[in-house]
Amino acid sequence: MRPPFADEVTEDDVRAAALQYVRKISGFREPAAHNAEAFEEAVEAVARATAELLERIEVRGRR
């Protein structure tokens, strides 16, 4: 998702990647109602961490 592989990474891209990660780790495509809050919080936490990582990493010759 980072340059040079993508020119621009949107919030939607980051959220989609976070959702894919949480689905894979949890084993659920959609959580049951009693797990929905934990699932959504995990997606948000992963999205925040991903956005921070993409903001902070430095690619040699770029920034």
C-alpha cells in the first residue's frame, strides 16, 4: 500500500485492509451480535495503527 506500490493510500484502503486482517484473525466474515463491538473496535485499532505506520515509515529516496 505504500509508495512505490501505490501512489495514494486512502482511508478506505486502510479500513479495507484492517477489516480483512480482523476477519482473517477472528475467523469470522461478520461477527455475531454479541461480538460486533469487539470486532469493530479491533478494525478501528488496526486501521489507526496502519495509518500511523504508513505516515511514519520512510522509504529511501522518498518522503
